[in-house]
Amino acid sequence: MSTKEAMERLGYTQEWIDRGVISEEFLALQYHEINNSEDQNAEHYRWGGFLNYIRGKSTLSDNEVENIFALEDRGPDDIDLHINRVIELIQSGLLTDEQFVNIANHNEILEKPIQKIYQRFALRRKIRSIGIELAFDEVKSSTDTAVHEYVLDLPDIKLEHVRWLAENGANKRVRNIAGQMANSRRFRGDV
């Protein structure tokens, strides 16, 4: 097996190795696995290679963040996992506040599936930074169920927030959970 042959079969480009996302040893293992497995979907292996990389990190340098944006897929499957990689990066918790702000300079952040996730995590970061009280107007203007569920799990949520979510939550589930919380022992004394 040549490195080139393995990269072509799995859909990697040389930059995956050059940028340190996968090693030649890892590539050889995946090549052996795809040739001896029922799973012949190259994108599964590329996704596994990326997850192995990002989940093996406790921090990312600015250069490593940029490397993730530069990765390309060139597989026989014609499946581009770029959007998935960017979403995983945003959700990973590895980005510093500065890195999180800086990735907004990439055009990909404006693409619909990424934009929603970016806005969700931007609001979560803001809530952690300034508190639910100061960020609640933005929560009110959000129609993202995941944001409303996140707020309901905060230890410093107040009865007024819970009541608003019980009336105006993004979906029935959020409204029901908030309604139950408003009637719970935790908030009975806040009336």
C-alpha cells in the first residue's frame, strides 16, 4: 500500500497528514480496516480520523484552528464533511473566546447549518460571561430550542425567567418543563 493509494481510497488529501490531523500510521490502519470491513464508506473513516484528532486535544492553537478550516475531502464518495468538521469544532469546547470570535471571519460561519450552531454557542458563552439576567433579552429573541433548554438547566435561573419560558418557550417541551419548574419546590418561595 502506498500513502497516495490509501489517501485516494479514503478521501484524504496530503494536507491531512501535513497539518498533523492524521499520521501515516493512522492512515495505514484505516486503509487496512476499510479493505477488511463491511463498511466501505470512506466518509466514515475520514470522520473517524477527524474525531480522533479533535477529541485527542485539550486545547487548539490558532494555527490548528485554521488547519481545520483548510481541510478538504477528495474521496471516491464525493462527500464533503467540511460543514460537519466546523460544527464539531464549534461544539468541542476547545476554542478560546478569542478563537471563537475569530472563526466568524470565515465565510462558512454564514452558511445556514453552521450559522445556527455558531449563534447558539455564542449566546451560551455570553450567558456564562455576563449571566442570565443580563443576557435574557437575547434569550427571549432566540427561537432556538437548545438555547431555551440550556437556560432551564442553569443553577441561577430565576422564577421570572422560568415563567417567561413557560409562556413563550421555543416549543411545547420547553414550555412544559418550564411550567413544571415554576410549580416546583425550588421556586415556590420566590413568589
